[in-house]
Amino acid sequence: MNGDAMILAVPSKGRLMEQAAELFTGAGMPMRKVGHERGYRGEIEGLPGVEVRFLSATEIAWSLARGRVHMGITGEDLVRETGTAAEERIDLIAPLGFGQADVVVAVPECWLDVSQMADMEEVGAIYYREHGRRLRVATKYTHLTRRFFAEHGVTGYRIVESLGATEGTPAAGTADMIVDITSTGTTLKANHLKPLEDGLILKSEAMLAASRTAAWPGSAVNARQEILSRLQKDDKRTAAGKKRKR
Amino acid sequence: MAAESAVQFEALEVQAAAITDVFKQAGYEQVAPSMLQPANLFLDRTGENLRARTYVFTDNDGEELCLRPDLTVPVARLYLERHPKADVEARYCYNGPAFRYQPGGVMGAGPREFRQAGIEYIGAAASVMAEAEVVRLAVEAVRGAGLSDYRLRFGDLALFFALIEALDIPERWRQRLKTLFPRPNAFYGLLARLSRGETATAEAEARLIGRLDPDAPDEAIDIVSTYLTRAKIPVEGTRTLEEITARLLDHAKDGREKPLSKKTVKLIEDYLAVAGPPRAAMARIDDLVEAAGLDLGDALETAQRRVDIFAEGGIDLGDTEFHSEFGRDLEYYSGLVFQIEIPEAGRAGQIAGGGRYDTLLQTLGAPQSVPAVGSAIHTERLLAAVRGSAS
């Protein structure tokens, strides 16, 4: 990281990008790209000590964990997925009121006999006897999945990493069930999948986060405080009453 | 503690040479199976605990490989490569590294690369004698390295399964109890549900289940198929209509069963609470089983005979304890499970472990079930323990 700039990582595409931009503009901190239109650098009007980097939401989570950026806006799911010690490396400062989605365990709808995590261990054992291999769970959330399944005492499965189109894997036969993020549930339904009754792993939301592993010179700390106080003022002012508990 | 310093490494090698000498003199052939193992073959056999901590990677040809997290499966594979018919007895010993991921990096809870020295006795016809031989050798090896302050703890998974088999309960409940035995929480949850007569099903399915007659399984498949068609749910994915219906029928049957009796639950709990000197433990189990009017057949006789044969084989029963619950979460074992441990020393005190794993070789491709029993010594822990007690 160069000099004393406080580096803020912001999603580079999609709804998250739009909503992040709206949030900051509404709080009197409009962002804009610098240099090339298709580039990845930016700045905040009125906050010269802040350098904005546009990255994918996943890269933001990893960069926060590794201390490559100071602050970032990204999904809680991606932050928690960075590892078992995510909270030691990333401070989840505040939820931002957008980007809500649930990380759920989902199985084919036709599995009428399966409705809870408690069914999975037994189904897994029977499956192993019948098919000679373990149930495969397709997901990009390997850490969240392992921890959740372990908490529910389910071990007879294997994770198959899936970086996209996870919902299609059971029908395609490359996995037997999935752990994926869903906002409206339409994609799950369209793929004839249903979440387990107790299969909610995480209610995720876009978060403002800060890295605990980055080096924080005084100027960066000041910039952080400035951003937080402007966001809080905007928060109090907004009629939508975004009441946040953290 | 990784063998990082030269002095440490040398001390470990000296200790390992002495240990493998003990094994070789008893007729065990030293082998060196590969460190790289096919991931699928390996990971599907081991429990999730081990699976999540295995270093898996893909090579340039796209083949999924892993660094072996233990040596038992690699040695079993080696045996099958040499003896595809699995029709001979073989005794192997080994000393080499194994790899397990530990959270926290190098400063984490334990070493990521560690050494094990051990033995596998595969295809032995005389089972309890084979077990006594393996246990005796493991004890001899650690004593030879200088360990004197230890306890030998053992359990018997086959005995627990025999108890479950002997209970007068539906076969599918037996299967479930045996399946969930390695997960204590799920196991006790199931016991509680069965004794309350509960079946865990969603409401929509409860209505469907009410229409299924366990005595008419073919009709049940039709009913379920029609139900799915009407609900516009395609039968997609990797489980068949038959599998799904079979389990729904199990739920239907459960709804008609009388709940698991309090007496039975207490018997199971009392059995699992047995812990102490071997002869006293066997006597207690005998009493429990007799009071319940059950016949555990060979399994109980074998367990009792094992204690005698251990004693005759020179294993000191004074330092030995039998715990019914022991080994429940060690996945591929099928009978005897044991550990040489320093009491109250946590993981660092788990010096050696082992047991019988009769189902493993067949899952690795053996044409029939092959008896196998073995033990592995964590040589770094042994070295640390011996040095610790010397100072």
C-alpha cells in the first residue's frame, strides 16, 4: 500500500456497486473513477486521503483478510467464508441495509423424505451403502458448510467446489445437494431445489468492514472515522429508518 | 512439534529405528507406501474430521490427489496391489511422514507434517490373537523408547453393535443407531426421539406418509410418483424414486411403532457408561446384558476372551482400562479400538492408537471382507513425552 492513503475497496459491478455508490453519495461522499473509465481506481470527493479500489466482492473479502486494503464493502457471507478465524482478521463494522441474502442448505424438491439436517446423516449413510460414495455438496462456501454441518453432526458428505451455477449441479448429476446464497428463492425453485427447514446457515447482508491485519497509520484511522461519522449522520437522517443492531 | 532442528530430527530417527526393529524382529516387513494418494479413494473412507484436514490438490492432468493423512490406508492399498485376491496373511511395518492441515498455520494447534511408525497385520485368521500381538508390539515399542507412565485404553465397537442387534426393536432403528453412533449428539437426539415416538417430518410430507401402506410398497411408489407429478416436482438428481419412497415408508412404519422403552434407553446409557479395569468392565456388561435377558453371542465371548489373551500375552491389565464409548468417532474401525495415552495430557498425550478395521479393505477393492488390525505411533509425541519425563 502506498503512503498514508486509506484504501477503501468497493464492489466493481452489479447491484452491490450501485447500492454502495448510492450509499456514499447520499452520505455526502460521492465516489468516482479516476484514470481510465474501465480502470479500477477511484476517489471520494472531499476525502483526498482515501483511495478507492474497485474489486469483486470476493476479492474484497480476501483483501481485507490479508490486510491489502483497509476498509471494504462486501457481503458478510464472503467475509465469513475467508476462514475459520475470519473475525480475528476482519472487523464487521456495520450492516448497510442492502444486499440481503441467505446462505442455505438446499436439496432436490423431490426428496420428500428429507426436511432437516438431522435427516442428512442417515441419508448419507444409506446413500453410501447404495451408491458406494458419499453425498456431494456443491458450494463455494467450504468453510461455512463444514462448520454448519459439523455443528449438526453431519459428516457423511464431501464438498465439491462450485464457483458458479451451483444450483444446476444436482440436475446435472455433478452433485447431490448444494449450499448456496439465495435472495428471493426464485433460482432455487426454478431448479427444483428446496432449502432444509433448519438449513439456514447465515442471513447475509452487505457490510462495511475493516481489516485488522492491515497497517493503520494515523491518517488512515482518521479517514476511517470520517467515513463512519458521515455514514452515521446519513443513517440517522434517512426516513427509511434503517435501524441497525450490531 | 515438527522435526525442524537437526538434533531433533536425528533423535527422532534413532527412536524410529529402534521402534521398527521391534516390529521387524516380530516378523513385520518394512514398507514405504506413497505419500501422494488418490484423493477420492482416500477421502471417501475417512471421517469428516480427517477429510476436512487433508491436503487435497489437483495435478496438471486434473487428477485429484492428496498428501496421506495417515499410513493405514496407503499400506492397505499396497497389500491389495501385491495381493489382489486378498487371500494371504501379511504383516507390514512402516515409519514415515503423514500430513494434516491444522488451523493457525505453523503456529497452530499441531504440526502439519508429522511422523508415524506403525504396523498392520492383514488377513490374520486368528482374530483375538492377532489383536493381542498388535497391542503387545505397540506397547513394547513405546516402552522400548522409554515411556513408562502411560495407560492403555480400549473399547470394542463390535460389542456395541452386537448389543444394538440384540435389542427387540425394528431393524431400521438398529441401522440408525449404529449409523449415528459416531456422532454422540445425533445419537442421543435419535434415542430421545425414538423414545418419545416422534418422527421428524415436515407437515406436507406427514399427510402423504399417512396415505402410504408399508405392506404395499409398489403402490406406495405410485402414490409418491403421482404426488410429485401433481405438485410439478420432477424427479431430478441422484436419488431414485424408489430410495425416496423407501424412506417415506420407514417414516410410515415409525408412526405405527410403539416408542423405544425407557428400559432399553437405560440399558444403552448404562452400557455406554461402562469404564474401568477390563475384568470389572466385562463383569458389569455381563450383568447388564443378563438382566436385560439378551444374548450378544460371539461378540461378548470375544470381548471377554480378549481380556484373558491380553493378560496371557504380557499386557499389564493394571495399566489398562475398557471404555464402552471409546472409539465411537474413529471412522473406519469395526471392532477393537485402543490408545496408549498419558492420562490428562490431551492430544499431546495420545501416543499411539489402533484397532481392527475389517471393512476397509473391501471398500478399497478387495474381493471379499479382509480382517485387519494395526497400530500407529505418533513418534514426535513419544519423543517429547519421553524427554519430558526424563527432565
